[in-house]
Amino acid sequence: MTEELEQERELWERWSLQVDKGQTPTRVDKFIAEHMPDTSRNRVQMAAEAGNVWVNGRPVASNHKVRPLDTVQVLLDHEPRDTHIEPEDIPLDIVYEDDQLLVVNKPAGLVVHPGHGNWSGTLLNALAWYFRDNAAFDINNPDIGLVHRIDKDTSGLLLVAKTPMAKALLARQFFEHTTERTYNALVWGTFAEENGTVEGALGRDNRDRTIYRVWDPEDNPLAKPAVTHWRVLERFPYVTLVECRLETGRTHQIRVHMRHIGHPLFADEKYGGREILKGLRTQKYSQYIHNCFDLCPRQALHAKTLGFTHPTTGERLFFDSDWAPDFAALIDKWRSYQTNTLV
């Protein structure tokens, strides 16, 4: 990521501070979290990954150390606006809830967090409504709420903390990779092996800032190490149902890693999966694939399982979710196709 490419983006300053003369060298994510109101270190790290944390006029990684008289900025890709989250009556599928946390099964199409282009109608707006009569739960407090995220068009399990202690302890489990998370994905192509591992650092694509790619860390120091383990669950003609287990939880990780090894997620428009990549050159097959795209008009990815240690009881909890209706219908359609082609 070059400075010239960064400067092509129109950015707005959200926050700026000059480092004090007596400041000892400190990680920039820690420095900002300590000085910027209503934020957290995790959110600062996400901003740094997006290239929005700058020191002395250049984007830096979250582990960059600031020094006396450095100018530290947090920049936005959009004009600043009020980010207060208002309650909205949006149905929630609550899988589990106690006094410390809840687990939600998110439908595809629901944005998790308000942001540019999606300031309402999000999961956080739904949570604000769900807890509207609970004075102890303020969704605008960054010390509680979502512990991790999944993409808008990915369905499945999400973990929400109801207390600051629960969020801190659960977030540490994600940071230390002691959670258990598996996803089910329908991908293009067939595999010679039954399982494998993809390792590749992820960072934004310089040509399209809305997507990510695998980088050589020497070419992009902002790229984050990422590891995805996969195994075949079910084979069909031209596509494969796989389980992906995350060691890390980077943005678009499964989508990018699967494309990197030549198996884009089915119907994933951003990463080349909404094209006929495998199969027959017939009108009938082409119509079949487009019917599949209509049936599941988003990347075929579902956050299937989630395991973690309860922050107060120490009990190991594990949750398994049913496929979203469109994902289930898509798999059924491929099972029917396979049966009919073998007759």
C-alpha cells in the first residue's frame, strides 16, 4: 500500500492529537484508545487495518510506536456524522442468553454495525430495541455489545457481551484464538484432497478498496496474518460443500482464501463467484446456475458453529446453527442436480 494510493482516497479527519514531549514510545492503537473518547483498542486496530490511522501524514499499522511530537490522526472515508445508535424494531433470532451474553443467529442481508451507507437497519439497532427497557445495557457503550462481526451477506452465529467484563474476557479469547468457529461454504470446483490449510496475509486490494487480497508481508506491512483450515463435507458436480475453521478472524478471510486457492465462493460477486466458473457449456446448464444464483443471491457462506468459554462460569459453551433458508435451498438444489445427472 503506497502513500500515493492512499492519497487518492478522499478522507475526513475524525480525530487528531500531537504526542506530548514526554511520551515514551507507545503502540499507536494503545495511544489512541487511551486518548480518544468512546472508542476501544479493537476498533482502533480495525481502523488501522483499513488504512485510516495515520502518523505524520502516513498510514501505519496498529503496532506502530508513536514518539514525542508525532501527529496522530484517525481518518474516515466519509464525512463525520452522528453515530448514536437508535432502537429499531427488527426481529432477532436469539439462540442463547444469560446475564452476561447472548448468541444471535444473524440472517443474510442484515448489516452488523452502522457505517457508511448503512446508518440504520443494523443488528446493533435491533439490539438497542431488544434492550430498550434495560437501563444497564446501552448499545452506544463501546465496552459492551458485539464481540466479533460477520459480513452483511453471511448468515450465522454472532456473540454479544452484555457487560464490560464479559466483553473484555470474550474478546481476549478471540484475540488468543481459543474460540472454536466453523463456517459452511459452497465453493466452485472440486478438490483432490479431503482437507487442507490456507495461509496468507490479508490486506486491502490497491485497485479496489472494498475487497481484500493475499499479500506478501514485505509488499504490504499492513497485511494481517491469516489461517483457514478446510475440509470437504459433500461433493457435487462442479461445486463442493466445505467446512472452514478459522484460526484468525480477518475481514473476508474465507472469501479471499478460497479465491486464492482457485475456489471462489458460489455467488460471491465481489470475489468472482457470481459467474459460471465450472461446468457445461449448454443453455440448460447456464439457466440452472442462474436459477441457483436467484435462489441464493449472496455468497454461499454460513457461520455454522461457535464455541467459547463462559466469562464468569468457566463453562465451555458450544452452539450449532441451522443453515439459513436460502443456503439450505441451494444445497438441496445441487443434491437434486447430482441425483438427476447420475440417473
